[in-house]
Amino acid sequence: MGGKKHETKTTHPMELLLSKKPLPVIKKGQKVKAKIVKLSKRKALFDIGGKTYAVLGSQETRDLSLFYPYLKEGQEIEVRVIAEESREGYPVVSLREFFDKGRWEILKEKKEKEEEIEVIAGEYGKGGVFVDFMGIRGVIPKIQLTGEYINSPEKLEGKRIKVKVLEVDRSKNRLVVSQKAAALHISRKELKERFDKIKVGKKYKAKVISVSEFGIFCEIDKVEGLVHISEISWDKVEDPSKYAKPGDVIDVIVTEKNEKDLKLNLSMKRLEKDPWEGIEKRYPKDKEVEGVVVRKESYGYFVKLEKGVEGLVHVSKIPPGTKLKIGDKIKVYIEKLDTKRRKLSLLLEQTKKPVTYR
């Protein structure tokens, strides 16, 4: 008697349930609605109808621990039959579709609830620090790192870190997260309140967070903004790092607000007057002016006449034997001005057209 009681206590509840269920009439590949009857981090037992139980395929049990917090007994879920009969004589089902879809649903839910997730940080690349969440590849943009990592993002590689979801789009296979938002406990509600107070067309002080080939990333009252390379100066900018460095506080004007991402488009150059305003009066056709050779291209030389105003001496207009080099101060003549395209064609002094030609 005592021996029987002892056997009852040590028998796994899943084994007891399985022993009472007949083999179902199902086919391999069939999708069926199932109810989770028993659940642990290593096993799952499903009622697939007709008083029939099925077990999860052994290859998928390793994924079960990842999804365990998001599954519960009594939950109805769609499964696919992968074997009509296992070695124990019971159907085997797959949760693969749920696992694949469920990861994105989890991310979407976490974004909506502003809850943290844990990811594994990978290598640092052009777009930021790459991360992995249940096999989904995502990225932490450099500006979304805290100060200790923003200048040394490679230190995160291999670490498990907490992040908040900023963007999630399954159709584009896109996942963007923020380590900074999690570390500093920044809520979207708080960020939205700060964002709403910022006005387009107004001048602000912005703290520079990082500088890249695209421009200068900065913050206004913790709201992320970008001074694109084209908005740094009226002059042609080739290296944004010459205009600002992390930690600097710069003057900017807000040109646009992205309501969806709560980000700002900023400009430094628009705090100054556009040098192309009234340019027709300053540089009429055939006027002689002095400039500096600033750039050489395959099709000619660019000559700077003033800040934000450059003209091109086309290679076809340069006489044989004429040598120009960067930094030369030369005299040129205005050949043609295109204000709509902001283009200025120049002629060298010795190729000035005679008065009779004009």
C-alpha cells in the first residue's frame, strides 16, 4: 500500500495525463487549436481536442524557456502536427510559428507598455551596436547609449543588457532599441511632454552627443535631434567633426519635428542669413571678382567667392598650360548664375569675353 502511494507521488503529472488519453485521428502538417494543459520551462502538454493530448517536439523545448513568461496554462494557441505518433505513442506538435510570430508580438507589447527587455549586445557597426533578442537582430543607435558607452560602444559586446523598444516592424525586419532609455528610466510619456514644448522655428541650445559622417547628433532637453551635414554650414561640409565635438553646446534652430519618432531636425546654418539672398545684385553677369580655389573635381575647379557661395570654373574653360592649385587667390568673371539650382559658372581672367562679343 505504502509502495503504491510512493509511486503515485513520483509519477510526473504529464505522464499521468498522457496515460489516460487515446491516440487522436490527426495528420502530419495539420494545424489545430490546442489548449495548454501543463507547462514548465522544459515541457508542454496540449489538449488538441477529442480528449486527446499532444507533446511539444524535443527540438523546440529549448526555446520554451525563452517564451515561458509569455505562455500560461489554459491558454489556447494554434499548433502544427509534426508527427502523428512519437515513440511514446502520442502526437507531437510544433510551436514554431508562434515562436516566430510571438517574438515580434512580445516586442510590440513591450513597446506599447514601455517595458524593458533583455538583449545580448554584439559588435559595433556603422548603424550602432547590434543586438539579439530571441534570434531577432536589432540595433542600438549610438545616440541611444549612455555616456559611459557612447564613446566606447565596443565595450558592450557580449553583454546582456536591459533596453527599451523604440521601433519594431516585423514586415521590415526592423528592431531599434535604447540602452539609454532603460538605464535612465526615460518614459515615452515624459519624452512626449518635453517634445511637445519644443517649437519649430525657435532657437535652442543643444548638447552634442556624438558626431558622424551624417551630421551632428544632439539633445534639446533630452529630446534627440540631428543637424544633418547639409544643415551645418552654408559652406560645403566634408567633415562634421570640424564643427562640433561630443560635450559641446551649440546654437541650433528647429526646422522639423518627427511626431512618430519624437525626433528633431535641426539646423546651424539657418541661424545666419542665406548668402544666396540678393545674389543677383552682388554677382551680375561679367562682373570681375576675386576668389579662392577650394576644391578640385574631374570636371573643374570650385572657387569660393564668400561664405556659402562657390562657383565652378569648368575644365573646358581652362586654357592649356594653366595650372591652378588649392588655396590660390584668383580673379574670375561671372559667366552664368542659376539661383534656382544655386549654381554659379565662372571664367578665368584671361578668358574674359571681349566687349564686342557681349
